[in-house]
Amino acid sequence: MPKKRNLAARICHSRGQHGSRANCLYLQKWPLQQPAFLNRNWFPPMNKGSVSVYFVQSALEALRARGIAADTVLLDAGIAPAVVQAQHGRVTPESFSTLWLGVAAALDDELFGQDRRRMKVGSFAMMTYGLTACARLDDALKRMVRSFNLILDDYHCELKTCGDEAALTIRPATADAETSVFGFETLLMLQHGLACWLVGRRIPVLSAAFCYAEPPRSAEYHHMYSENLRFGQEATALHFSRALLDLPVIRDEQDARVFLRKAPGNIVVKYKNADGLAARIRRHLRAAADAWPGFDVVAAQLNMTPVTLRRRLDDEGQSFQLIKDQLRRDMAIELLCHSSHSVSSIATKLGFAEASAFHRAFKKWTGTNPGQYRIRASQA
């Protein structure tokens, strides 16, 4: 085990040596990494996933509610103001990460004003370092929910188990709690992303419940959480296999330093190991997209049997179909927004036998059909 250090001296403050936009999820002791992208384009790099513009809009709303101008934060994040109006647009994780940090620093609140008591800058970093001392995921999640309950007044978090399932649950702390949909969404992203990172793999969500009515953007929830969604429930919860609670926490303070430098972009798109098998398959499929090799072919090209490949992906909390669908979605957005290819041609390039199948898949991914998406993107 690495030598434990004084954590309190390492947590950043909203005003420090890096100026008024001190990085609220990073640690101030170490130099900040400047994002290498600074690209005004809003389509995602194909190996890094993407974030719905809805979360950009929601984060900015927290600024506007307090009379703070959003243009500077958007500029720093490399997001053109017009893109914010693109209802079904997506931005890179790096852009959203910079935006998140800018909004949180301006508010000195890592939960964007969604709770009566601020989640002060540095809270998430302090929590992350504390969780690396836990031996198992079970211990870490229990400590995590206790930490959130100490920090927040309006939300009550809990780890529950029943039968073969466990659940991270969030509910209003009191009858008069001032909760919001965006508050629940942000807490879910932080908690699930942190849990995945602690064990070094994606934790598959068996089902997700929400204590509010189904929002118009629910198509995004299928990508973020699970295919099995329930709204209007007693509590908001992510259900997963109870057996995963026995997974060892494999992270230490050095790992936390690297993780926090990339947060929250690596949280919003779920934890992804750039050197892991899922990332290798995504790169492999991207390079061979014209042919779209099947599962058995990819297994052979990676010198594995299909059984071994399936098991290895399961160990990472991934599946071949999920990797393929996410890549197809991001490639579809890129082609619709930055090429003159027809929708039928794009469907063929993405390996769909019929354009109608592409239409159904794209609407499931984004909540709109490809033609409407292209028109709205051109107007942004």
C-alpha cells in the first residue's frame, strides 16, 4: 500500500494559485493539464464517446439562475453558443469537463446549486481520495453514500441489497426537500462513475428507477443507464449485481491523481480504460468500419476464442453489441453533421441492411430521426 498523505492540504479551493477558475475536481498541488482539443466542432472524437448537449444546457441554467454570464465558460470549453441551442447535439467529454469545472468554480458548488447546501469545491476530490483506502466495493460505496449525506441537505443516498441485486438509491431527504431532475442525474453520474473507476471496470446497470416523470430526453437514459427504465418510482436507483460488491478496490492515491485530472468527462461517459479490451475493439471496429466485422471475426483477429472474448468483455462490464452501437451512434452524428452523404448511404456505411433499421436505431440513440437531426444541426 502506498504511504498515506495529508489529504486536507491537497484539496483545491475555489480561489487559488490557478486563478478564479481553479479546477474544482482536480488537486491544486499538481499542475493542471490543458485540454489538447480546443476544437469548436461539436462532434465527438470516435474513441472517446460523447455527451448530450442537454447536460450543457442544464449546467448553464445554474449560472443564469444566479445572474452569471455563461459566454466565457462556453468559450473556455470550446463550445459555440449556437451549439447549446441544438436540441439533440452532443459535445466531447473534454469540452463538457471544462464546462463543468468552470460552472462549479463560478458557483463554488460541484452540484451546480441543486442542493440548499453547496457541495463546495474540493468535496469530490476529498471523497475520491478517501475511498481509495477501502478494500472492497461494498465498503467504498457505503463510505461514499455517507459522505454525500454529510455534504448535502436535500438528497439522501443509500446502498441497498435485496436478493441477488444491489442498488445505489437517491431520494428526497425530507418532505420539503428542494430536489431537481438535474440534481438526481448529476448525483447518479458521480456515484456510478466513481464506482466503476474504483474497481477498474464498467458496472453494468440491470435496471434504473427514477422518482420523477419520464422526461422528453428519456432516449438518452437508455444509453446512460439501462434498457430497463422505470419512472414515477419511490426513489431514484441504479440496480446492479450484488456479486459485484465483492470486487476489490484496485485504486490508490496515485491513481486518484490521474483520475481527477480527467474528471468529470471520464465520469459522464462512464469509466473507460483506454488500454482495455473494449477500447481496443472500438478502435478496431472504427478502422474496419467499411466491412463491420462480426463478433467471431473480431475474436479471431484478436487471437481469442469467442468464449474468451465474451468473458473478457464481461469482466470489463461491456458487450460487443454495446461497443458497436455506441460507435455507430457517434459515427452517425459525425456523418450527418459533417458530410453530404445521404441518410441511406450513412445507413449502409454503418452496416445496416435497411435504412429503416438505421432510422429506428438512431431515434433510440438520440430521440429524433436522422433527417431531423441533420436539419437541426445545420441551423445551430
